[in-house]
Amino acid sequence: MTTKISNDNGIKQEEKSPEKSPEISKKDLNRLFWRSFQMEFSWNYERQASLAYTYAMIPILKKLYKKKGDLSAALKRHLEFFNTTPHIVTMILGISAAMEKQNATDSKFDSSSINTVKASLMGPLAGIGDSFFWGTLRLIATGIGTSLALKGNILGPILFLLVFNVPHIALRYILTKVGYKMGTGFLKKLQENGTMGNLTFGAAILGLMVIGGMSADMISLDVPLKIGSGESATAVQDILDGIMPGLLPLAAFGVIYWLLGKEVKATTILIGIAVVSILGAWAGIFS
């Protein structure tokens, strides 16, 4: 759209007025929902589910950014590391869609906050999602399905799939809309009154706490060595636990974190973990 204006000499010139950002429709959000299922299939050790996340966002990004440079920057933005429980990822996708829309219309919007919000939410949501879907719903579905299957009932595997997938798909669909509405309303107000930074900072702290708890629970590292002999022998692991429970898992986590800070490739770190674990178990250092 253009408007006619006159300069000091009375000569008419054309000036471009700001383009109105395309609206994100229900159809666009539905496409976001359906594309989110790729989180189960497209995954890698370096950036986890980043490819699937970007794939889900492509239709919305193409609609919002008409310039090649803007679209390229948005695609690169979402190729950063991302990982959370796939069943509730649509909430973060909806928020990202809303923030991308705001970024496309507001020149003062800080585009780096899009990834900040993603990173701060994926940890807490993963803790909730894993506990509910993997730790609760899957066990309930398995119990129902197995009890019927052991009796030769064909409903066993069918009910297992239904009990697990119907709630998960319904919640995945609902969270797409919830995330987008939260992004367009709630996050906009937070940015206007200056509390967006506090929110992202607090969410980041919560996410790190969740990741720390998961690391302590999921990393298993024990030393079976003993000092002395007979009944008076003292287990080295008991000494380490007396100093601080989970000391070895913390040390292992610290070493891996340090290596990542030195930009050592994730594949190299994984190979190193396998080699150290095998050699340590063979030598009797690790149980």
C-alpha cells in the first residue's frame, strides 16, 4: 500500500506505508499441531528435536516473513538446541508462533527473547510431561493392556494404544491454542510492563533445577572398591556418599558440561563416555 505526499516544492512522491502482518488462522495452528508429531521421528544427539521444531514452524514463518533474509533468520533461530516431552511441545510451539508474529510487526521487539522463552520452558515442561506421560499414563495403559493380552483378549493392545494416545493427542491439540493465546495476550502484557525479563530469568532457574534433579536421578555411577578386608572393610562409595550424596554423578556432569563449554562435539563426548564406562567396569573401578 502506498500514499501520495508532497515535498516542499509541491512535487508528489510515493511513500510506502507499513504492511499489515498476516493473521495466523485456525488452519495455520492446525498445521502446527499436525507437524508437531515429527518430534517423535526427527531427533539427533547434537540439537535433539530442533529440526522437527523448525519443520513445524515453517508454514507460519513463511506467512509472517516475506523477505528471504527475515525468513532465513527465523529458520536459523529455531534450529538452536531444543528438547522437551513431545506430547506437550505444542504449547511452546504456540507461544513461539505468537512471538514470531509480534516480532514481524514490532520493530522494537527483541527477537532473542523467542529462544530465551523456548529454553526456559522446555526444562519445566519436560519434567511435568515425562512424569505424567512416561511415568504415569504409560504405566496405566500398559497395565490395562497387558492384563487383557495375557488372557488372550485382542482388546489388550488396542486399549493400550487408546488409553495412552487419546489423552495425549487431545492435550496436544488443546495446548496449541492455549500456547498461542498465551503468547498474544499474556506475553505482550509482560513485555509492556517490563516483567518479561523477570519471567524468563525465573523460568530459566526453574528449568536448571529440573535438569539438575534429572541429572542426579538418571546418572548412575558407583565405585565397588573397598578399603581394608573382611568385615571391617570400608566401601569407597560409602565414604563418597558421606562427603556428599551423588558426588560422582555431579563430577561426571561437571566434566561433560566443561567439555561442552570447550565446544567438544557431542558425538565425541558420547564415545568418550562409552569408552570410560567400559574400561572402568572391566578394571573394577565402576560397578
